Amino acid sequence: MKILVTGSSGMIGSALVKKLKDTGYDVDCLDIRMPDYHKYPTILHDLREPILTHSEYDLVVHLAANARVHDLVVDPEKALDNIKMTHNILEFCRKSGIQKFLFASSREVYGNTSGPVREEYGSQRDSKNVYTSSKVAGESYCNAYLECYDIETVIMRFSNVYGRYDESNRFIPKAISKLKNNEPFEIYGADKILDFTYLDDCIDGIISIIRFWDTDLRISGFREFNIASGVASKLEDVANELKLLLNSSSRIHVGNRLTGELDTYQADIHRMGILLGWRPQTTLQEGLKKSIEYYA
């Protein structure tokens, strides 16, 4: 199988490309910037613009996106960029005759939830921010291109992926940075509970979908999959666990929730387990320890 990975220079993209290459897949990389975490040749292209050439691939894994919720709340134009990128890469698939498309969506499409949430839930009515809107639109595009152009589209809904290569200001890398330097750390939202997914588990989930595409997925007819830990963790507890692991003297303050951010989410991951035999292997404590080692 020959695969094109968009967003190949990012956190998930870098780890996925490495694992696919190690597993023996023929992989091409595409991103707007050169990679920092792998040395594979990369096609430099801004997906906000159409791809003018046609290429032969069996599958496109579309990871490229503006992914920080608060950044898109501040600048909604970035959400429109996400929609443009999805439109342009699907048009590339249609014009090139590529029949398989794997789309990276988000747990954000569910809104706030109570208890583990299954894949059949989620609606545009649950959009709490424009990042979510861009992912709902992307999922809608996937369904449209399946119906109109027979492109087999499958949707992966990630949940708070963390681990190596993430040098953003997301919750876990930011907490590690602050706490290891004994600086004050603020959590935005009291009683905020989320589902954290260690990077290696996320990558194994993606590859499980790729491997079983022509067997279990074709038979099942399911097109959406939660890739998450399936465990709900209170952010204050995660911060305190990191504080303990880092032997930090930082003060942890709980402030107000940021505009557009969700308070509660826990994934139901039975579909991935039953159909693909995938289960997350890394507990949160193990993942936090590995993350601390990486940032050290």
C-alpha cells in the first residue's frame, strides 16, 4: 500500500510516518514546513491551495490542520483554513483516482458529554467553537465524497493526544514545563475532566485501521472510530500527579474556563476493540513518566 500523509511534520504525523516506514509501508510526506522529528523527504505544499499535479496513492491520511482550539477561537480564519485543506485534499483524491481517505477528526464533535460516548453521537449542534465546526465540516465532506465519488472515507476522532514531539502549549507539555521549573500553573476550569491518549496508542490505532481496511472495515460498514484511552481524568488530578512525579513546589491554581473549551469527555472505545482488536496499552501515569523523560 502506498500512502500519503498530510501534516507529516507534526506530532502525530511524525510518529505515524516513522511507524509506517518501520512497518514496511511506502509513505510520502506532505506538510507546509520541513520536519523536525524525522529525516524523510517531505513535499512542501500549503494545502490551503489546490494540489495541481495528480499522483498514484492507495490511501491518504489527512492529519494537516490548525489544531489548537483557543487559537481558532481568537482567529476564526484558521477554522476556515481547515475546511479549505480538507476540500483541497479530497479534490486531489477525486482527480487522482485515490479510493481511500482517512480523516483526523476530534472528540470536540461530541460537545460536553456525561459518561463514555459512542461514535454514533455528535452533531453540529454540539459545536462549542469554530475548531469543532471545521471538524464537523470535514466529517461532512468525507460523507459527501463517499456518496458522490465512491471514495472510501473513514473518520478517526482523537482525544487529547500527548507525548513526545509535542512542544506546544497544550495542557500536558505546558504543565510539565511550568512544574519542572517550580512556576505557578493554572488550570482553566474547575472539575474539568478529559480523556488523554498517549501518542504510541494513537499511532497503533491509526495503523490498526489501515491494516484492516479491506477486511473488517469493509464488512462492518462503520466509518467513525474513537481513538482514545477510554478513561476520564480530572485535570487537577493530572496536574497533581505531574507535580508529584517532578517533585515540584509549584502552586496549582484553578481558574475560569476559556471561551469555547469543553469541560467533560470520555470516549467509548469498544468499536475499535471489537472490530480491530485495538486496546490502549499505556496508562496515564506511564504516559506522563515517558513524557517527562522526553522533555528532560
